[in-house]
Amino acid sequence: MCLLLASCVTPYDASVHEGTRRLIIEGLISTQSDRQYVQVSYSGLYMKGVDGLGTSVNAATVYVRDDKGQQFDFESIGSGRYQNKNQMKGVVGHTYQLFVTVDGKEYVSEPELLKPVPPIDNLYWEYNAANKMIDVYIDLTDAPTPGDGYLWRWKHYEEIDICKPAEIRGTTVVPCKYCCTRCWNIVQCHSCLNLVGDQFVNGNKIRRQLIATVPFNSQSPYFLLIEQRSLTAAGFQFWNSVKAQSGSTGGPFDVAPAPILGNIRNVADATEKVLGFFGASDLVINPLWINRQDINDRPLPSPFAPNCPGDGNPPPPCFPCEESVFRTRTMPQGWNK
């Protein structure tokens, strides 16, 4: 699920017919990267409560325009994803608008203001002996302007030595292979939505916001990257609706009885219901090392960890560390082990 914002959220009523397919357009402009992405697809069919597979759209025309009149063209990189052709990084205080053409139909988002995000005041963890889990909390000071919202995501990185575990093919055992370079596995919860609005705390401290729960299944250090993201009031409204619905359906953009509409519309046909959001966010990213040796308790059993015989030096042939959402060759920000 990509990260998007909305300027107008109107949950669709329960009269959606089974078998209806909807266009989904998702995108985010952020301050943390020169690479911005837009996703275009059609939802899977929703038949008798069973979610179908969606279809990627790879031949759309996609561009973003800011409030200064600059236009940023995007190109397809496959699987329905579009990436900016030239360097582009979101700027706090600027407004961005998405334009997409699919099969001759033009779609446009509402303009989205990129609001600043405050720094993280405090990032800390506490051990919960009752369930042998570690709770991660955050404190921050809300901006004095009303209508702010915040969304948190986390990633866990674990450095690995083995990039291809041993395999059994018939009666043959194919040995495992070490990584050719340094390599990290990535664990994250794509469907977890942790957010808060400032309607009750405007300009004050937000304390002990629970943002992650970590297993105590080892005494080895546990590394997290915590991302704090700004939301407009409408963006918070959208994500809050998604969070509420995700607890009872297969996913936020399934064409279920009440899909959530975003801030994107068909220019020529106001009756077409388009799913997804386009938004803009400022980000701060903080690392956190959890020293699980400080916990005076016995850890839960750990999952089986494959190992390779030998002295630990990668013997040829090694196996490449292949970039994906689950693995990276790039040392994570704040990794100082």
C-alpha cells in the first residue's frame, strides 16, 4: 500500500455492485528522496466476498505540477509504477497536483499542500513481560497550526551473511551461498497504519504514542528505522477511514461494499468513482537500536536460522544481494553496528 493523502474523503455507500472494477491511482511527493512514485492499477473483482487480483496499468501518461508552474513528467518502470524522469524533491510549503491519462480519460487530483513535520522529541522502548513483547513509543510536540496529522511507519533491518539457503532438489542437496556483498533483510508492516490528528492536542505534546511492537525472541540487538510523516487534515481523515475499514476487509482499496474514495477524479465524468490518494508529506527518519540483552527474562523460541559450514568467509560462487522490498545492499541510515 502506497502512502497517499486526500483533500476530500467521502466513503462510498454500500450500493457498489459485485464485480465492479475501479481505477486506483496512488502517489506521494516527499522531502526525503529525489525519486517520487505513482502507482496506477485497476482493482480486482470483488465477487461474493472474495478479493480478486488487480491489474497494473503501464501505458498511462503521468505528470505532477507544483504551484510555481513547474511540471515533472513521470515514466513507467513496470508493474503499474511510474517514476519521475528528472530530479524532483518535495519542498515544504509548496502545493502539488497529479495529472494522469488512462485510455484517453483524464484524471486529476486536488492540490495537496506539503506541510512541515516536527522533529521526534523522544524515541524509546519498554519491555512488556506479560506477552514477552517490546513496545516502541514516541513523543513529539505538535505544531501550533490546527489541522495537522502525523503518520508513522517502521522498518526492521537485519544484516545477513547467507543470501541463498541450502535447497533439496530430489536427492541432491544444493549448498547454501554467502552474500557477495554486505546485505540486509527488511521486515515491515505494509498494512499497519499508526496515525494521530491534533484536534485534541493542537500545539501541545503528544506523548507515549505506540508505533511498533517488537518480538523478544533473541537477545541480539534489534534495529528499527522510524519514519514520521506530516499529514494534512484531509489526509488524516482519509488514513483514519482506511485504518477503520482495514480491520474488517481484505484491504483498503478492495472493491468491497464501501470502498473509500480519495482526492482524484475523472475530469469529464464526475460519476466515476476513483480509488486512491495523491499526497505530499514532509518526513523525518530516526534510527533506534533495541538492546535486548538489557531484558532480564528468557526470550521466546527463535525461528530456525540457516547457516553455512565453513569459516564464515564467502567462498565462490557467492550469491548477489538482490534489491527488493525485502532486501537491500544499502546500509540503512543510522546503522552504526
